[in-house]
Amino acid sequence: MTPRLDAIGLVVSDMAASLSFYRRLGLDLPAEADSAPHAEASLPGGSRILWDTEETVRSYDPGWTRPDGGERIGLAFLCDSAAEVDATYEALVKAGYRGHLKPWDAVWGQRYAVVLDPDGCAVSLFASAA
């Protein structure tokens, strides 16, 4: 059997803040997950996204330290239209999240924007520019 990618894991400093951000992007996460040390959501196609608090990671990897100095992973959310990219970006920024790159028409034919989640992870929003 060949291994297959099943899940993407994020280590977060504040579970409730992180899950609030991802709920705004349409992920179905129960309210009780806000106080849990681990949470996960199923994605279309069967893969999953996982969140673990820094404390949880240190419980099995005592030497773990928070990454410093740039992006190590990026997530990308497909929007239905260029207008949805713009509206989603604006709604997230208005809600207090940090915009990184305002929406633009990328040379590769997509409307694109980047916002940062509560831990500074770059989250791309994109749609076909046509």
C-alpha cells in the first residue's frame, strides 16, 4: 500500500481564536471544540484538517518550539467567484483578522488574496478571474 495524504495539522496558540477564524471560512466545527486540546474537521474529498494546541504538542514532544521566521505551510480556500474572494477577504479583515495581500488579479488567471489566521499562517483565497 502507498501512503496517502489524509490530514493537514495546525499547531495553534489559542484554539478558540483559531477555530473562530476557520468557521468564517465555512468549516463545520462544534462550539465545544473551542476548549479542547485537539479538534478536526472533514474536508470535501475525505481528507481532514486538524488543530492541536501548543500544549498538546509539547505533551508528546517536549522539545517542540514555535516556528519562527516565515511561512512553513499555507492553506488555500477556493471561492466560487472573484467577487467572493473580495467579499471574504473584506469580511475577515473587518472581523479583526490581519490582511496580508489584498485581492488582486494574479498573472496565472485567478483572483487571489491572502489573510493571516490568528497564529500568522497564510490562508489564501482564490477563484478563477474569468
